[in-house]
Amino acid sequence: MTRSEFVQAISTRMTHLKPEDIELAVRTIFAAMTEALARDDRIEIRGFGSFTARRRRSRQGRNPKTGELISVPEKRVPFFVAGQDLAARVDGNNRPPQRPSAMSSGGSVSNGTA
């Protein structure tokens, strides 16, 4: 999905908003996320996933055209980890995974009396 398709999908659901306003909101959100990753901040969107910037060490690579060895410098790259809810939906399970509660952990609950 491209950014314009994303804006269009939101526009069909939020008909009371102008597409220009949705475009501005999407650009603003992406700019804020980009700036946060550039500052090495972590972005976490519950139920969706988290974004971080990871460092890749410098290494030796090869020029694919000539086969010549080249030095690839260290760099930071964006990295995404899908949340449990998103992963379950992508896998075809439309229900989010059940999270264990304190009462269903199998342990007994003590009220402090013997």
C-alpha cells in the first residue's frame, strides 16, 4: 500500500474529513516517526508493533558488477517488530491472542490466612 492509497483508505472511512487534511495528518505522523527514529527513540504502537533504529556494523562487501571488495560503512537502519495482535491477524487469525490473567495462571490465590 502506498501513502496515497493509505490516505484514500482513511478518506473512505472518515468521510467528514477532507482528503487534504488526511494527507497532512499522515505526513505529520510519518515525519514525527522519522524524527523520533533519527533521535534513536523507540516508537511503540500497542497492538501494532514497535519501531527502533538498529546499528549495522561496518563490513566488507562486494561490488555485484565487478566482484571487487568494498568497505561498507557502519549505518543505522529502521527496524520493525510486529505486535502480537498484528501478527495474529496477518497469520489469518482475526482474534487477538488471549492474554493470561492473574486468576487464570494456574496458581492459587492466598488471602493471608492459614
